[in-house]
Amino acid sequence: QVQLVESGGGLVQPGGSLRLSCAASGSFFSINTMGWYRQAPGKQRELVAAIRRGGSTEYLDSVKGRFTISGDNAKNAVYLQMNSLKPEDTAVYYCNADTMVTRYRYLEVWGQGILVTVSS
């Protein structure tokens, strides 16, 4: 079993910053990719940012230059630094991990979601 523990959400004013953290724990062989998705009311869930074990990253176009994803392989953790936040960034953010629970068995794991609200 793999669990994802998320932290760092909250209320922030436009232009402010937040850092989201996600740590994986439990029994697994390896983690291939970790990332963050978000879903706003009435909208589809979308990938915000992802990072692979080798260090390559990808970002949603609307957050490029404002958000930075990073990882700590030793801690099985991923972080999302969010700067210059805008009201349209308001959403529930979900941590996601692509794991191998054994050498041959794949498992995709989701966190419970944390709310980020950007408002004056």
C-alpha cells in the first residue's frame, strides 16, 4: 500500500506565494513520476506540473514561469512552489504518484486533495 500525504494549502492574496508538499510512504519498489493536478468547480481536472525521477519536468502553460516543481528522491517527496498566484489558480490540488509497488506491478496513487484559495 502507498499513501500520499499533502500539506501547504490555504488562503493567499493575489500575488502571494504558497508551497505545496507531498510525501509518499508505505510499501513500494520505486516511484517513476510525481506531480500535482488541480480541479476548480465546474472544470475538469488538469495536470499542473510533474517531475520524473530523472529530473525532467512539465508544466501547464498557464503556470509556466510562476510555479516550480521539485523532488527529493531520498524522501520520496515532491514540492510545488507557487508564486505570483492569481484568483484563477483557486482549486483543489491533488498530489499524484506513478509507482511500482513491485518490480512488475504498477499503481497510480492520489492524495486526498488540498484547497488553495487565491482571493483578496
